[in-house]
Amino acid sequence: MADWSGGNDRGPTPKADAIWTCVAGEAPLYHRNRQAAEDWLTARIGDEIDAGRRVLAGFDFPFGYPAGLARALVGEDDPLILWRWFAERIEDAPKANNRFDVAGEINRLFSGTGPFWGNGLKRDIHDLPRKGRARDFDAVPEWRVAERRAKGAFPCWQMTGAGAVGGQVMMGLPMLWRLRDRFGAAAWPFEPLEDKPLALVEVWPSLIRKVVAEAQRADEVRDAAQVRVLAAAVAALPPDRLAKMLSVEAPEAAAEGWIFGLGHEDTLADAARAATALKPPALQNDCFALPPGVEWTPVDAALALLRDRLEPVTATETVPLGDALGRVLADPVVARRSNPPLPNSAVDGYGFACADLPVGDPVLPLVAGRAAAGLRYEGTVPPGHAIRVLTGAALPDGVDTVVMQEDVELGAGEVAFRAGVKAGANVRRAGEDVTAGDEVLAAGRVVTPADLALCAAVGVDRLTVRKPLRVAVISTGDELVEPGKAAEPGQIYDANRPMLLALIERAGHVPVDLGRIADDRVRLRAAFDAAAAQADAVLTSGGASAGDEDHVSALLQQAGAMSLWRMAIKPGRPLALGMWQGVPVFGLPGNPVAAIVTACVFALPALGLLAGRGWRVPQGFDLPAAFSKRKKAGRREFLRARIRDGRAEVFRSEGSGLISGLSWAEGLVDLPEDTAEISEGDAVRFIPWSGFGL
Ligand code: AMP
Ligand code: MG
């Protein structure tokens, strides 16, 4: 994207109102004058084309004039002949050019005064008025059709003044003509893009001015922010959207040109927001390294380490409330408005000023009119008077107390009730729920339906949320067969993958199914590459120990970023953690019972942290045991369990291959390291699946 300029050399120091360019994903570049900018554009576009890439180059000035100019100058409506006409006449040097003279020359072709106006030079130019008001012409329209639709655009006849584009067009078209000539480019929308290596496209960053303002960095020149954000947005457009924006239906576009994205501002703004959202840095390779000398890691020490080393990896985006359910808040939500915004009535009844009540049972004259929800009573209720109010009505001036309609007797134009109504009765104070400026929701919160009500009430209609965490799942093992396929006696069905995919979905992340991989290092490596490209984290099952066929740990080891955690946990034990191309990999044991226990205990809290939710400790509660058991002290144990009659029952066997017990269970009993013996009736901690976030 290029922000062009019609002015003279701006000196060596980057500044505003000069030429700025930005290649999507790179830093904006300053060019002190048009010659330097054209050299750079020519070199860079050449490099891109040589590298086999097609280029869309955007320039922020009109590619054509209102219909009529071309006919007057070159005798036909072809805007490209107009480009050549300017290329032949414009003389351009860093410190001087003939743009005002050319404007005067064109004006001379028309009867009347104009259409060009504005002279930045000291000397007068014959036929070029200094003021737009001095013009008088009717041969060409003031605006192109596109400019009439683009709010805030300037007409191309204006050659001077803040925001004027007249000079830019004249000083830009010759450069476009040369680029088109050199690279065989297509000038949009005049020529089909087809398979041309370069598309020259008219853009206007003000179409997304709000996003540019949001994304502009503290010390960034606005022109730099404009080209940076626009380049990022266009590069991020899905191909179908891009194609749609490039196909223009307005018939005038063929002669006058068009503004890319006009009529698609929201799509462009969304792409810009998504593309410029801050992305957190990648995690360090050594983030899973255990302190030296650690042999069997206690579960809590491992959890503390994960909590300490991991951080959110998801980018942020701003979405309307309707799209925010279940999303993770990236920023706290601050009330823009108090709730209620004004004091209002909690009941249907009669309002008055309490301090002015007479002694004894009051009988108050009623003022005409009433206050209802959404219908303010504009007057002031005089002391000693009452007014009809309905639930939710803002209290009229002069009212601070409401008596319920059930507690009054209504006469002709008056209302009577018993003495003793308390000041402020039946009134909701302004801000009694929330005061404007309060933080109502913390970052990291997963948005609930009730949160949407709260946000709406306090005037917040868009939320900055994190993109969902994408979690890839891979099963490994030569023995695995896809459910539904014929299985040899020595084969087993892949049970972990459907379980882990569902677990991720239940936890609110996006599962990415990468299938089954045989115990084959080459294939597994390819699967890891695919996972790192498509997901923010990876769960594998199987092959996580240190045996010959344990390729998950072997591969991570080769990548130089693996920690084999030997956990003091049953079931579970080996857990391979590593980084693959910056993406954390959780190598879970193959055994389905061990896989789900380690997923619940280690992976889910870690994924929550990566997703931006902060660290959540699984929530359980104590129940009397309906079983007795001896266990090895020094090892944490998780048993498949369920609640019956207020007690925690465990599955009949602890065999770690028994998947039926997993399905039987409604949660896990969590037995601490130091416990050695449990008798019936002892309190044990039960964690329902929902306590893990499932
Ligand atoms: P591994 O960790 O690869 O040594 O596997 C341990 C045990 O879990 C072996 O008996 C495997 O057959 C079994 N296993 C591994 N992956 C799966 C799976 N996806 N579904 C069911 N069982 C599995
Ligand atoms: Mg295996």
C-alpha cells in the first residue's frame, strides 16, 4: 500500500504528509520524495515478481477523473490514454514540478473558469483560480461517482489545501503509467486482472479510519499507520471476499475508476482488526524443562511449573455482543454507563418528595401526567404533590420516594396512603447496580449469557476477545484402526482420539483432528508440522515413554525441546512435553484411562492458560468414601468414581485399560500423595467431570 503525495521533497527524517509505503507484514517505509518512492516500488515489485509472486499494489489517489475530462483532453473516455497524456506532460523533480501549470493548461481547454483550482505557487497561473468559489464550469462534474459515495473524500479538481488530492493524482498517474508499462500490470478496474503479475489498485485508507485510529501506535505517523493497517487488511482478506471487492458493478467505474472496498467497509474493517490485533510472543523452547535432578515429579510441582511457564498464545479481535458467548475476554470490561442510569421506580405506584409529607396519613393532590419506563416526565412535581409512576420510570424532578399502588386509595385527583412510608422507598438508586467506570468483567473470563446482559446494560456493545484456541489431536500406534473399519485380532480401535477431540470441544476450544499416525518417525514429523501450522497446541496419545516405538518423545527430543516428565501419578506416569515449531505439544500416555486423567489434570488447565483464561484449579468437593483402599504413599492417585447416596463410589477395578470404567465414572476421586490408607466413610475429594471444565 502506498500513501502518495503531490508535494516536494520532505527531507531525510520520516514525517507526516510525505510518501509512505507498507508491504503486508513488514514495517512501513518513508520515502522523502516521489523519485525515491518510485525507485523503491520498481525494485520491490520486480523482486516480488521474480520470486514468482503476484502483487496487488494500492495507491491512495483517484485513478481517474470525473467522466468528461478524458474526452476533452484525448477525445475519448479511455482513462489509460489519460494516464499517458499526463505521463507525457508532467515534469517532476524533487524540488519542483509543473502540476499547477498543467492544471491551468487543462482549464484553458474548457469554457468558463475551472474545473481545476488552487495554486500553491507565488506566481499567478493564467486560467487557474486560487479559490474554488471563483470557478464557473459545467463541462465536467465536480465528483466521481465513487467519491459521492465515499464520505469525506476530496474532489480531484482541488490542487491545494489540507487533504487535497488534485496534485497527487497528477503526480501519481505518470508513475502508475510507468509501472504498468514496465511490468505489464493491470490497471484496476479498467483492465481485467486475469493472470497479470501486478494489479494497480486505487485505495482509500479513510474507508477504515476507525480501525486505523485504534491500531495507530504511540509514536507512529498517521500515514504510516494507514498503509500498515490497510496492507494487513487486504492481505488478510479471504480470496472470495477479495474477488468480490475487486469486481465492481457501477458502470461509471470503467471511465472514472473506483475505490477498492467501497461498499464493503465492514468486511475490510473486520479484516483490518483481525490482522492488526496484537499477537503474543511465542513460548520459549525450554518452557517445559524441569529443574535438574528432579526424578519423580509431584503433580502439584508440575502444575506450578506449567502455570509459571505458559502464557496466552491466542490473538485478540473485537466482536459484537452477539458473537461473544463462550469467548475469552482479552481485556476487562468497563461500564460506560451506570445501571440504572437514573433513579427509577421499582414498582407501579405514586411518587412524591418524602420530606414534604404532612404529619399524619397523607392525602396528596396528583399532578397531571405520569412517568413511565422510557417516557420521562419533563416537569417538576411540586412539594406536597404526587405523580403516577410505573415500574422502571425515571423519577421525575421533585420525587424521591414511591408508594406502591396496592397501598393507596385513589380519589378524584388525589391519592391517600398511610403515614410511615420511608424516604427512598421503592426507588432504585442510580448506579446502585453498577457505576459508570466500574470494571464489571475481568480479562480471562469466559463470557456467559448473563455477562451479555450486563454488558448491554452498561452500554458496552463490542468486546475484545481472544481467538479460540485450536488444539490438534493425534493418535499414534501401529496397532490402531479407525472405528468402523475391519480390525485384525492384533489391532485395536482408536479410542483416544474421539475422546480427546470431544474433551477439547467441551472445554471450549476448537479441536483439530489430525488422525492416526503409525509408529513411523517420518510420518509423525509431517503430522507435527501440519499440527504446528494449523493449531496453537497439540495433544498426542501413545508413544510418549522412552521405548523403541515411542516416537513422540523421540521426535520432540530431536527437536531439542523435550522434557519427559515422570509424574508421581497413577494412572499416567510418563508425560512428554515439548515444543514443535513454537507450538506446545502434550504427549499423553496411550492408555485411554491414563490419557484422560493426564489430559484432565495437566492438559486442560494448561490449555486454559494458553487460551487466555488464566489458570483454573479443578473444582471438587469432599464426600465420604463408599470404598476402602490401600495405596502407595508419595504418589497421587485418581480413581474413576461417581456419587451414589451421597458417597463416592469407585469402579470395581483400577485396571488402566478398562475403558468401560471411564464411561461408568462421573468424575474422579483425587487421593493425595501422603495418603496410604482409606477406610469407608473417610472424606475423599471427588471432582466431577464438570469440575475439570467438561
Ligand atoms: P503406548 O503409550 O503407545 O505404549 O500405548 C500404551 C497402551 O495404550 C497400549 O496398550 C496401546 O495399544 C494403547 N493405546 C495407545 N493409543 C491408543 C488409542 N488411541 N486408543 C486405544 N488404546 C490406545
Ligand atoms: Mg504405542
